Amino acid sequence: MIEKQAGRAGRTTAQQCRVTVCRGCCCGDAAKIPGVDHAGQIPRLRAALDGAAPVRASDCLDVCDQANVVVVQPSPAGRAAGGRPVWLGLVNDDDALADIAAWIRAGGPGLAEPPGVLDLYAMKVSRRVREQLEN
């Protein structure tokens, strides 16, 4: 069963998924990825989530060839159900942000199936890179 998440922005709990958006050397760089409103990406994701999960910016996550990178970490309930952090690359359009937000609002990793289109964004990263984010 999917637990109800916090409803309004600013009311986050430890029971939610967490979202990390890379904003290091390449992610968020208009020179590397022109035509994307990089500065507005995080505020739009926060608005789409409507308080369902906190969104933070991170320094370089070391997968620059996949810019822009978003990592969705499961809630404690999602992790208990087998969910693991999901790394998404090439997240450069609002449709992808909307799909990510809908999935998180439904429960995220371990609790809800992601929309099929997110398979196109999913990527595997090295253990070193994964551990760097989790620590």
C-alpha cells in the first residue's frame, strides 16, 4: 500500500522520497545543453511535486555524459519494499520532469511502477558514484 505523502510544499518528512538534481560542471550548463531552461528546472520540479518530496541540487555527480541527471532515492517504506535509488539521465524537458513527479507522488521506487517512458532515462552508474551520493 502506498502511504500518503505530505501535501504542500515546505512540509517534508523523513518518510518521503528524496530527489537530487545534479548542477555540477556539465548539468545545468547552457553551453553543453542549449535550449533548456536550466535555472527553472529545479523550481518546476518542486512545483510539480507539490511537497511530495524534497528536491536538492548537488555538485557534480560524475556522470557528465548524461546531463542533466536526476536521482530519486526511495522513501524508507520504498526501501523496505526493495526500492533502490534510480538514476535518470538526459532529463532535459518538462515532460520528463512531469513523469518523474507523477511517479514520486504515487510512491516512487519500491512502491510504484515508474511510467514506462522513464526507462528511456534510466541509467546504471558505478558503485563509486552511487556511494558518493548516498554518503
